[in-house]
Amino acid sequence: MFMMEAKRIIVVIFGALLNAISLNFFLIGANVYASGFTGAAQLLSSVFNDFIGIGISTGILLFVLNIPVLLLGWYKVGKGFTIYSIISVFFSTLFLEVIPVIELSGDIILNAAFGGVIGGVGVGITLKIGASTGGMDIVAMILSRLKDKPIGNYFLVMNAVIILFAGILYEPENALYTMVTLYVSTRVIDAIHTRHEKVTAWIVTLKADELQEAIHRKMIRGITILPAKGAYTKADKSVMYLVITRYELYDLEKIINEVDPTAFTNVVETAGVFGSFRRD
């Protein structure tokens, strides 16, 4: 258990490092913006420096923007989940302050593309182990529960605001290259994990009762158990059907590996859910 949590924390810290490298080596120098709270902090830092004459770094602004969100997440989302978000935000801020801002290339397209790829990997591996980078992840989760709309809608609105202001305050090309970064990072995140708020898990197992008990000890989710028979072995099995949030996927995988490593699991993206679905 200790080694599992230690591995999780190491991945979160490494994801924060990649996020800082993406910004300080590629995006900040090119005035191309990341997505979510990171992009908002980056844009605010540029405004403070260029229009007000106050030098405030992206890392400090990212930390300040996340303080109210992390407090909200502590009470509305869950303490365990928020702790990993706090670790991610803290180390992102630390790395952004320690790593110097260097313009590795004068080609804005290369900066936009490589910044998007590296940042997307950082976010993707963080999501894959059941954590988040804080910021918009927590806000979108809370709003999605209240309004029952896909998380992607809220990411889209915030990123649209960032793109709009990037085009108004700076060159219109900056807005276009920011769109390139957002597209690339989203595709990378999709390849590593998923942007969907909910996913459906189909689990074929010989230990349905044990799995059901283990799942319900960790998360409160409705489970439908269907009788099944193996086409090749003719053995009687059970198919467990449940819908979870993307942040529970890591925990579900860990439970299945502990209870029934031989179980066959198929995880599919879920566009929407109607009826009674617990949103916390």
C-alpha cells in the first residue's frame, strides 16, 4: 500500500515537472498559452508584466488561483483526491520558479507543438493514476455535478476566454498558435487517458461477490451483475456493469488486480448518463 501511494506521488511530481518544462522552455517565451488555470496564470502574468509593469511569475499566480479551488475541492470533491491536487499544484509552482525561462527555439509553431505535447503528457499521466492537476479539473467536476453537463463544456469555455484575450491583448497569431497547443495537448491526454467525465466498465469475472464488496468499500456506485458463460471454456461467469468517473478509474483497476487479476475488463467512454447516478 505504501509503495503504491509513493508511486502515485512520484508520478504526480513528475507530471508537475513536465508541465513546468512545457511552460518555461516552450510556451512562455513564445507568448503561447496552455489550457485551464495554467493558461490563465500565464496570461495574467503577461498582462501584469507588459501592461501594468508588475513582475509576477506564472508559478506564483498559478498557486494563488488554485487556493480557493483547492479549498472548495477539499469539502466538495474529497480530501484524498484534493491532497494529490495540492501536491501537483505545489510542485508545479516550485518547478516554475526554479527552472529558468529559456526560449529553445524561435519557431513559434515548434514551441506551440512541443509545449502542447509535453504539457499533455504531464496532465495525462497525472489523470491516469487517479489524481488531477487541480484548477479547472476540480471546478469542472463540481459544476458538472450541479448542472449535469459534460466536463469538456467547462474546459471549452475557459480555453475560449484564454484564446480570445490572447488575440485581443497580443497578436491574433498568438491566439491561433494557442489553439494549436490546446489541440495537441488534448489529443495527447486522450491517448494517455481520457477527457470524458464518465466511463463504463464491463468486468467478466468468476469472483463477482468479492469484487462487488471491494468496489463498494472504496466507492459508492451502482453495479449490475449479469450471468454469463464462456464461449470457449463453457464456464459460468458473471458480467459486472458499472459507470464511474474518470478519476475513479485508477482505483477500480487497482481493486480488480487485487481481487481477481484474471478478470477481463473493458472500459468504454460514456457520453452521458440518464437516471440515478451518484455524482460524488
